[in-house]
Amino acid sequence: MSETIERKDYTNGPLCLSGRNVTRVFGMGEKANVAVDHVDFDFHEGEFVSIVGESGSGKTTLSKMLLGLLNVSEGEILFQGKPRDISTHKKRNEYWKGIQAIFQDPFSSYNTFHKIDSVLLDCIHMRGGRHLPYEKKVEMMTEACSFVNLKFAELTNKYPFELSGGQMQRLMIARIFLLRPKILLADEPTSMVDACSRSTILDMLLNLRDETGMTIIFITHDIGLAYYISDTVYIMEHGKFVEFGKADEVILNPQADYTKRLISDVPKIHEEWDLSTVDLNSAG
Ligand SMILES: Nc1ncnc2c1ncn2[C@@H]1O[C@H](COP(=O)(O)OP(=O)(O)OP(=O)(O)O)[C@@H](O)[C@H]1O
Ligand SMILES: [Mg+2]
């Protein structure tokens, strides 16, 4: 995790998704809970953004507002610099062509009764490829599967529930590869898989960004992962962004006490893991 990766600067490209005073309140009166509290943000084309915060800090609530699945109580979301309009069914569907999500639990994301090839075919059809010759569709599905190290030929005729958690996560990325949204929102996509699959999935997300120029919004508890993968981090505490900026700047020189605390919870953020110093007796 310590190597420095040379990357293009994606932090000052054209605006992709922005928010001004975005707020969400659940409940009313004395029971009102301000889950997201007047946040401002600017995400750029191709930028890899992480939103980092502890459980209950408002990350999923914010993602649902970004996706248009939850209304904002106050404030405004802008898509490509213009106020987002999802007031009609048609406009909402149009917006959803531009933004897609990967959720914590991949098993909930698929229709269990559809075989994998029909899951992937749907993606091609959603992008207007219904009339392509079948051989072309197979070629596209094969390419998408090999992008995530899956073999299309071995997946046809299987159902999603026949895959392992890690394969399922990769299938989700293959779907995104075919759908090519402008924005991918990934809410803890790695929480269900082991450390090895986790770094593979993160590398695949980075490749996806490099290959397609997609903006990726990565939601996590883990500031170490955010440091490894992102251009920009937003640190969220009690519904507010307490700090944001380039990942290196924020994590190597944190200003907010909350950020400092998150960093101190990660044993060695910029050193190699040294297993020889791990006290196995204290491992719980
Ligand atoms: N539908 C809802 N109705 C009422 N309160 C909600 C609802 N969804 C979320 N909340 C509250 O909003 C706050 C933020 O929750 P949210 O799920 O956004 O946190 P999170 O940062 O995603 O947490 P986690 O890391 O555990 O997923 C919490 O206090 C939660 O109880
Ligand atoms: Mg959440």
C-alpha cells in the first residue's frame, strides 16, 4: 500500500456532480434527525472520490440523494453544472443512464431468476444495443467478463446465486463496464469479500476509471483504503464534511480532530504491513 502511483490529475476537470447545502432530515419536531447537514461538494469528470466516515455519519443517505432515490430536504444537486431535474419519470430514467451504483450486498442487486448472460444482455440493451447481432453482443459480454477476470463461457447458463461473493462483485463491475455510466457510486463494495479480493476489486475500479473516464464515488469506513485509491477524500462526521481535499494532503496532513482519530485507528497507514510485529496472542 505504500508505493506511490503516478496518476493523471482528475481533480480539476469539468464538473460532473455538485451539491450546494445538501441536507436530509428524517422525522419531525423533537425527533428530527439531520442525517446529512448542509454539505457542499464538487466532483469532477474521471475523479476518484472517497467519502469516509463512521457508521451513522450519513454516507448512505447522501448516496441515495445523489442517486435520486431519496429527496433532499434542503439544498440542490447539480449534474454537469446544471440543477438536476428528475421531476418526471422520463427525466429520472435519463438521469439513471448517467449514474449507476454498486451496493454493499451484491446478492440483493440481481434478479435471482435471471441467468448471468441475461443480466449482461440487459446492460447492452439498456445502452441501446438491442439490435446488434448476437455475435457482437457475445463479443461485448466476453470483453466485459475478461475485464474483471471472469470467463464468459463458464458463466452462461449459471445463476448469480451460483457465484462466490467475490465473483459476484466482479460481475457487478462487468455490468458497469457495459453500462458505461458517467458516474459510479460504490457503497462499501468490498465489505463482503476477503482482503485479497478487496484489493483486486479496488484495482479493477481504478482500471475502470482509467479506461472509461468515469467518475467514481467510493463510500467507506476505511480511511486506509481511501488513501490507497482516491484522488480526493471527503471526511464525514455527523452529516457534515469536516474536511476534504486531495487524498495525500488530507491524510498526510489532517486538520480536523475527527480525521486524525480515523487515521490513528489505522495501524500503519504509510508503512508496509509487518506481520512479524503482530502479537498473535492478543488477536481477538
Ligand atoms: N430511512 C430512514 N429513516 C430514518 N432515519 C434514517 C433513515 N436512513 C438513515 N437514517 C438515519 O440517518 C443517519 C445516517 O445513516 P446512514 O445510513 O446514512 O449512515 P452511514 O454513514 O451510511 O452508516 P453505515 O456506515 O453504518 O452504513 C443515522 O442516524 C440513521 O439512523
Ligand atoms: Mg451506509
